[in-house]
Amino acid sequence: MTVISIQSQVAWGHVGTSAAAFPIQLHGIDVIAVPTTLLSNRPGYPTIRGRVLDVQLVADLLRGIEERGAIDGAQMILSGYLGSSDIGQEVADFVARAKAKNPALRYCCDPVLGDRDRGMFVRTDIPPLVRDELCPLADIITPNHFEFEFLCGAKAGTIDDAVAQARNLIARGPSTIVITSAELADTPAGEIEMLAIERSDAWRVRTPRLPISPSGTGDLFAALLASARVRGLATPDALSHAASAIYGVLERTALRRTEEMRIVESAELIRHPPRRFAAVAIAAHPHPGRAS
């Protein structure tokens, strides 16, 4: 089993592929890592070194792994932070070629664009490319609540809003939409939730809100969800495992009081989370445009 991971990479800390590769490998899945950026560390530290890679280098790496048979042998492509719209277009072209060559190959797009605290934190030409080029190619997308509302072009403050807007997106491409860090009208205080929505079914899972917010949690979550799907877990089981495993990592990180997630020392918590959070089915909602 193999996942092709196309996203940022750092020498220090855990974001992008540096957060995703190890948890995927822990589940017995090989990772082919194609970086879009090479940085000393994530933004937020006093200094940062490195750069977004030249688009031609990324294109050459993608063509190179294609020549080695990566497309034929992979079960999933996972993309995250892109760095530039030119790189995003190369990723879109690669995914389109890959899915044409291997129709069983699935694509999980983590649309790393921004969050509620900071707004958009990528170049202005990247969000429309992700929305219009990458998401329609995807089988699974894993936006946070802020990114989900951008992709929808509408607010989603209630569970009904979220389901309806997700199904509008599903009509344009992806079959599964997983919303992380969801804060809805009925989300209890002190909790945070994740939603998984498909054409006919939907689920939600809640975990306690911890007093930390380290970078890379979305990258880790997308990796856990993608690896669960590659291993054959159904959507609600994959959602439950990803939510439970990331809670274990964040709980350990909170205890250690470190800025970076304690992913490596949480290996057993990732594989076998001691505290399980079940995904609960959401009552049926009519599809937009369908009679109720």
C-alpha cells in the first residue's frame, strides 16, 4: 500500500509531510513524498530559512516518480500546502494523469488556505485554483471550517447548513467532504467537532477542546484519514480513528507543553488510541433541489 504525499516539508518540527509521513507509515503504508516547499521550520518562529520550490523542480519530481511506476502502485494521492499557483496547476495535471492511468487511485485534497484566526495565509491566486481545479478532481477533501465556507461561498453556522453546502460541493466533484475544527450552533462549549458528509450519509464526531493550538494538526488529520481509507475503513470508522488518534497526540503535546506536536513519542497512541470517539450518524437531510 502506498500514498503519494505532495505538500510542504520542514527540517524542524511537524507540518506538511513532516507531520503526515510517519503516521501513515505507522499503519504499514509506504509514503512517496514530493515536497512543494523546503523550509527550516514553519512560519511563527523568529527566523525561517528555505523557500517554495521552483515549479519545474516539482514537475520533474512528479514526472520522475511517475516514471518509476508510482501511479500504478499507489492507492491514494494526498496533497496539502502548495506554495504557488503554478505548483498547484502541476499537481492538478499530475492527479488528472494519474487517475486516467489508474482509475482505482483516489485523491485526498487538503485545501490548506487559511483559518479563522488568521484568515487566508496563502498567495491570493492559490485559493481559486484549489477550489476550481483541485477540489473537482478529488474524491475526499478535508477543509477546516474556514476553508469549507470559502469553498462553498457561503456561511455554514448550523449542521443543516453544513450538510446542504457540502452536498452542493459533492455535486461538483468530491464524494466525501470532511470538515475539521467545526464550530456549529449546537457544538457544546468546550468541545470541537469534525463532520464527514457524503451524498446520502453524514456523521459527526466530537472531542474535548484542549488548551493548545499547534501548527500541523490539519496535516496530521488528513494523513490519518487518508491512511484509514487506504486500509479499507469505511468513512465513519476512518473519521472516528482520525479524531481519536489526533486527540491522543494533542493530549500528549499539552502535557509536554511544547510548541510542536509530539508525534513520534505518540506512535502507540496513533496506532491504538486509548480513548475512542465514535462517529455518530447525522439525521437524513434532503439533497438540495430534491423534494423532501
